[in-house]
Amino acid sequence: MSRVKRSVHARKKRRSALERAKGYRGEKHSSYRRAKEQLLKSDTYAYRDRRNRKRDFRRLWITRINAAARREGLTYAQFMHGLRVAEIELDRKVLADIAVREPETFRRFAERAREAAGA
């Protein structure tokens, strides 16, 4: 088997790792070994937190919808149930945005939800 010379690829690999580690504290931005270790951790955190961001936003939307629904005299559960019975299919992201930006529109949704849940 023929010999593989690594110098070009090894240097390219090290350079790309150090470029990705720019801004890290201490040796983590200048020492290849430390940078490589930190990049493994950083990638793990980034992967985990991309999923957690979805969870965090859903919690925020639910909190906003609940606050707006309570202003209208409904709980979050009653409001969502009423919307489902009234066959209004809006996701939580849109409902939260309406609750914050257009309270009058949200009030109309709450009335429809109250009528549908009561019937």
C-alpha cells in the first residue's frame, strides 16, 4: 500500500478548527488540542439547544395566550378547547402574535371560543 502524506490536509483541518474556535477564552482559541475539545462540547450544546429553543418558544407562546385569554375571562385550556370545537385551526405561534399585536382580533377569537365551548 502506498504512503499517504498528511501535511496539507492536516494543516487544513487544524486551521479550520482554529477558525471555528475564534473568540473562545484562554488556550481554546489558539491551541489546536484545546480548540478541538471545546468544539466537540460546543457542537453538543448547539445541537441540544436547537431543540430546547423550540421548547422555550412553545412555553412563551402558551404563556402569552394564557395571559390574553384570562383578560377575556377564559383559562388557556378553555380557550384552546373552544377554538378546537369552533374548528378554528391556528397554531400557538400565530395566536400569541395576535394576542400581543391585535388584542381586538384576539377578543373576537375568545368570543367564538366561549360560544363554541358553551354550546
